[in-house]
Amino acid sequence: MLPTSCAWSGQLSLLSHARLRAACPCSQCRAARLHGRIDAAPSDVRLRAINRQGYGVQLVFSDGHDQGIYPWSYLRELAGQA
């Protein structure tokens, strides 16, 4: 698993690409998680692009998924759980 690093107030956090994909905040993935219908992200999933969106980033994954916008606050929350 390749990590992606985020720096928060001088502290570095590492999140795997698979963890980021599994935590996708798009409406389809959130609904699937709420109904227990989401499969685990493949361990070989990779980030293909990171696009800034002002209040966060859009992550584009190797499995073609690109619908989630990850707000900075959500990324920081995920980093705290890592």
C-alpha cells in the first residue's frame, strides 16, 4: 500500500490509498456504507490524480472512481484515525 502524506500544523500523517478509497465521501459510497453494501477497497488501488477544490481535494483512483470530494476537515479526521 502506497501512503499519501498530509501535514497538519507541522505533524505528518500517512494514509494508504486503499484507506482513502474505502473512506470515499461521495453520496454513492456513503449510502453503500450506511447499508453495509460496500466492498473493501482493493489493496492495489492507487491515486492517479489529486485535484484541489478549495475546501478540499478530489481524489482520482486507479479503479476509475473520482466522485468524492474530500474536505480538509475530513482528511484530518481520517489522519487522526490512522
